[in-house]
Amino acid sequence: MIKAGLTKRYAKALLELANAKQQQADFGCALHDFVELLQQNDELKQLIYGKIMSTSDKKRLIGQLLVKDNAPKDVENFIYVILDKGRESSLPEFWAAYQELCDEADGVRQVLVHTAVPLADKEAAELEKALANKLNAKVRLKAQVDKNLIGGIKVQIDDTVYDASISQQLRSLKESLTME
């Protein structure tokens, strides 16, 4: 795990390069696809994150994978820099920071939703649409299951948390009953 400031600086540099070449989406897709491939393939993840292979062998393997995906050469070079610095296990964090910066530039608001059970696709889409209308902005919804929730929902937008969980409702009821 590396510091958020560092991931943001790397992501900002990649975004500036992508914008200069007018390839923001291409860079994002290529980085996302590579990170997704790593997360889905345990054997590949062990090779890239582990110490079994030398950095040059890792670069060779990554180069072959990225050529198959027609990834921009600059994304390949970005990943090589990450490898050279020994930060390959933080590639998902670099991708998340890049996506966050792209969203900021595009006026997309990040919304984190905690629920007791997974949201159905239809529920997530409806919630995303309702939040987009309420915020008058595009929204990127990230849903997480929180085992500590009995039921209900908690929504975090920027630094504000809206807690409509059953636990919060019970606390509010208890407070109002003890005040009387």
C-alpha cells in the first residue's frame, strides 16, 4: 500500500499525457483492462507482483499482453515506470486515482453506497439516476456490502455521509425516547 498522494501524482502525470495526446479514454481503458486482467488471473498476478521474475522479464511479459490489446505505448511505459519503482502491487490504486481524476475533469461525482445486501443492477441504476438528478451532475456509483448494517443504506458523497441505515434509525429513536 502506498500513499494516496503518490498515486495521485502518478495518475495526474498519466492524465496530462493522455490529454496532450487526446487519448484520455484510450489510456483509461488500457490501464483498466490490464489491472482487471491482473485481478482476474491469480497466476499472472503472482508473476507480476512477486519476486519470481526479474523486472525485465515482467516488462517483456507485460509488453506482450499490452500489444495484444493494442494499448497505447505510453500506458505500457507508465506501467514500466511503476515496475521500475517496485510499485506493481499498487497498480489498482493507480488505476483508481486515474479514474477519479478523469471523473473530476468530466464533472462526475463519486458516490459510495453501503448496503446490508448487494444491490441488484436495477436498484443500482435507479439509485444512480436519482442521485444524478438530485446532485444535478453525472454520478459514478460504487456499491459496497457492509456486514455491520442490519438494513437500510448509507450514502457518502464527497465528505458528507447520509445515514439511512436501520442502526441509525434505532439510535435516533433511542435518543428521542430518552429525551422525553
